[in-house]
Amino acid sequence: MTNPISTSIAAYLAALFVAAPIVVWPVTNAESAAPMPNLTGAWARATFALEQPASGPGPLRNPGNVYRGAPAYTSPLLKPEAAKVVRERYESTLAGKPFPTPSSTCWPMVAPLIFRVQGMQLLQHKDQVTFIYMQDHEVRRVRLNAQHPAKVTPSWHGDSIGHYEGDTLVIDTIGMKVGPVSIVDQAGTPYSEALHVVERYRLISYEEAKAAGERNVEVNGPPATNQAAAIDPEYRGNGLQVAFTVVDPNVFNTAWSGFATYSKADDLWTENVCAENTFEYYNNRDSPVPRAERPDF
């Protein structure tokens, strides 16, 4: 469950980085001296679901209120062992026992699953890009113009390196740790330590961002809850879009890709933290818990 406490973005960031004040650098490409795109800001998405590519294999999904296709475990993308896991999780959900997810069990999320978090702060530094996600205090740090070490020690968000290609920030991540709840998408697909994700962030027009968000809702349906993240309704500027590619030869037969599109967030930063409690803030009620009719002894 989550327990939100509203506060401002400024207050949250000040507390998080109190020992090291943030400086947003007007970074330039070392080779061309061209100014880098200004991607810094508070961004929000309208939905949880990952967006499908225009063509080719995309994020796996199970049938729901809007999507009526075949269950994810039937996809030719999956290797047999992975398909077995996805099927077991799907059938458990149909039986009224939803499978554990990182969000529901308080474990970190890897990319691209972490794009389901609707609120995100992006900070550009001279040698690093930092992502702060609204849910569970998750932070990703990307070293710029660096190389992966020869031997990567697995970590929750992996080893991320980045560089700029014109107006695009390119991030390459390997070395994601496999935890008790191994999930890379909302269909419940597992991942292995061979997971390799490439992200490409760029600004897009207001019209493009609006159309992408509406298309995602049409294809995947609206979120059940908003996780307290909201898009600024008065904003008419550029949106931020990440195009990503996923490779994991232990799980998938081929690479697949997708998108996540953001617009400017409103001025609230909600502390949305997974905690072991029964209160559903979004329904203003306690979740039902098992109760014994009589004592065990």
C-alpha cells in the first residue's frame, strides 16, 4: 500500500540533496561544443501502461478492459521458461490472487517497468543525469561520457552510462540485479542479469505529446489510480518522450521496443512510499485482511 504526504518539489529536492546542492549545468558536447537539449524538469504521465511502437514487437500485456488480445504468455517473444512464469502469474490473477509486483511488495523497479511511475524529476548535471521517481524514493544516476566497467556488480537500477546525440539523451543500462520479484513489464514478464536496456530521451511538441497520451489511454485504458501524479492542465509547451529497446537473451527471443511520453507535471511532489499497511489511500479504506472465526488455540 502507499501513504502519500503532499509537499512541494522544491522542498523534496532540497531535503534529498541537502549535503550537495544541485547545479544544473549548461552542458555542451565536448566534440562539437553544441548546446545540449534542456530536458530538466518535473514530468508526469497520464497512464501506467507502456506505449506500443508503430511497428515490431512491443511491451507484452494481458487482456483487460480495453485490450482484448491473447494473453502475454502466448507471445512468440518469450522463451519457454519465461512463458511458463508469465502464464502462472496470469492464471493466478484470474483466480483472484494477483501476482506480487515490485510496486505491491516494496521492491525497486527496473527500466522499462519503472516508467509506470507517473511522476518523475529529471536533473541534468555536468557529468551526470539524475532521475528521481515519485514512487518509493527511487533514484537512477547516469554517468555521462563514461564506459561500463569490465565487470559490473549487479545493482537494483544497473550501471547506466549516457551521452548526447544532437537533441537526444541516449542511456545504456546493464547489470540490473534480479530480486525476489523479477518483473520487466506489466504483464509480469521476468528478467535476468543479462537484461540490457537502451533509452533515448528527446523533447517533442505539445501536440505530439498530447496525441501519444490519448493514444495510450485508448489502447491500454486509463489507470485505476493516479498515484497522486498530475499533468499541469495549463501547460502548452514541449513534452518529453523516451523510446526504449529491451534485450534479454535469457527471456526474449528477440529485442522489443516501446515508448513512454511525459508532459509537464503540476507543482506538487507527493511522497508516495510503499509501506506494509492496510490503508488504501486512493479508496479511503482499509484492505480486507484474513480473520479467524475462532482462535487457533
